[in-house]
Amino acid sequence: MQPKTRREREVWEACDELFDNFQQEGISLDKMTGELIKNKLVDLGYNRGNPTQTYLFRGTWLKARELDLPLNPVTEKAVDMRDPIHRVVHRVREDLREEARVEIESIRQVLSDQINQLTAELEQEKNKNAEWMKKYIQLKDELRKSQVSCEVAEKQLMDEVINRSVWEERVCHLNNLIKDMKVSQAQSLEEYQKTQMATVKLHEMAVGEFKEVLESQRHHWAVTLDAEKTEKQKALSELQQCQLALQKVQIENQHTQKMLEQIQEEKSSFQYQISMQHSEQLALQEQLGALKQEANFWKSKSDERKQTYDALLSRVEQVLHKKQSMKPRQEKRSGVLS
């Protein structure tokens, strides 16, 4: 009996090699499994093929080598294969057994492949689950850190808002203080201008009256003229003192204006320094207190100057009143002399 196809010849060759090895090592023939045959095919340089053909061609090889003589299950003796009926029964039995073996081996191989594939997929899923669990833990830690950072940032933002509100209130208070100082300065300047105009007007009136009196009485009142000259010089001296005081007030007002401009510049500097550190903010508060004290000082100085202006104006009015009281006496004397 010869193999009918190339694949059957390859399987027979692999079976012969395995059979020789089994004979040398004393291994039973039932150990010749399909897996060993496929491995031997690979060793011989052939294709592994499918399990069905491998088991089918293994059965034809056993028949060709007469290695599958069955035993009678009753007598446990060799069956006489010369009987046609026994041969037919034996062949049918062997065909059925071979088909069952081939089908069982095929199912076993398919199940083994499926088990290996499922095992590999299970390992892959385990690895993926481990990676996902690791990523989950990392994301959970990052989320916790982000929440902590958000809480810290929110607290810092609230502190900044509170500090900004406090400084805005202080700047508003400083603006109101500067506005009040400007109003007070404007009022003081207006009062000073009015006082100056009144003083000049009174001075002009006094000079005119003095000129009229001196012109009408220059021949008759030489002694009185000297007295009037003395009074006039005194009045002029007082007026000069008033003018010097007014100039001094102007200079002090200019100095006050410069101080207000300096305060305005420092106010801009304070607004810029709002975003600085807490130590600089404390220094700014001290500077604001000093500026406030200095502003109060200049306000008090302005009040003192106002009082001085009032005193000078009262003094000038007294001089004029004295001159006016002397005028009727001069007219009386003039009438007596005439």
C-alpha cells in the first residue's frame, strides 16, 4: 500500500521517523499523537497542516504498516483477518474509530487553541486593568493636588480682594482729604485776594485824603504837616509791612501749592504701591499719616495767616479811622485861621 497524495506521503514519512524513535526508546505506539507528528513535519521541513488530515493519514499509515491488529474483546485473541466478514467488520470498526479519533483530536485542538487565545486575552486584559488602575490612581492624586492648589489660590484671591478693598478705601479717603485741602486753599486764596483788594483800596483812599489835607493846609499847618508826614510815614511803613506780609503769604501759598502737588505725586506713588508687599504697605501708611499731619500743619498755618491778615486789616482801619477823626479838627482850625 502506497500513499495516494503528497500530504499523505509527508505524514507517513514523519510517522516512520517517530516509529523508529519509539522502537529505540521503547515507547508505546499509542503515544504517537497528532502534535508530535506535526512537530516532526516541521523538523523535516514540511507544513504542519490541519489536525484532520494528520490523524486521517496516521490511520492509513497504521494500516499500511499492519500495526493496528485489533483484539477480540471476548477472547482477547487476535481476530482471523482471513474471514471476509471479520475483515469488513474490522474495517468498518477501524473507520469509525479513526473518524471518531480524528474528530475528537480536532475538537481537542480547537478547544486548546481557544483556551490559549482566551488565556492570552485574559492576561492582556489583566495588564490593561493594571495600567488603567495605575492611571486612575495617578489621576486621583493629580485631582487631589489640583483641588488643594485651587483652595490655596482661592484663599490668596480672597486675601488680595480684601487688601485691595482696604487700600481703595484709604485712597478714597486720601482723595477726599486732598479735595478738602484744595477747597480750603481756594477759600483762603479768595479771602486773601479780597483782603488785598480792600487793603489797596483803603490805602488809595487814605493817600488821597492825605494829599487833599496836605494840599489845603500846607501854608497854615506846617507843624501839623510834619505830624501828618510822620503819621503818613508810619502808615506807609505799616503798608509796606502789610505788603511784605502779603508777599510772604504769597510765597507761603506757593510753597503750599508745591506741597499739594507733591502730595498729589505721592498719591500717585501710593496708588502704584498698592500691589507691593505688606511691609511697604505699612511704610505707606506711615507716610500717609505724616502727610496728613503736614497738611493739618499747613491748614493751621493758613488759619494763622488769616488771623494775621484780619489783624493787619483791623490796624489799617484804625489808622484810617484816626485820620478821619483828625480831619474835622483840621477843618475847624482852618476855619479859625481864616
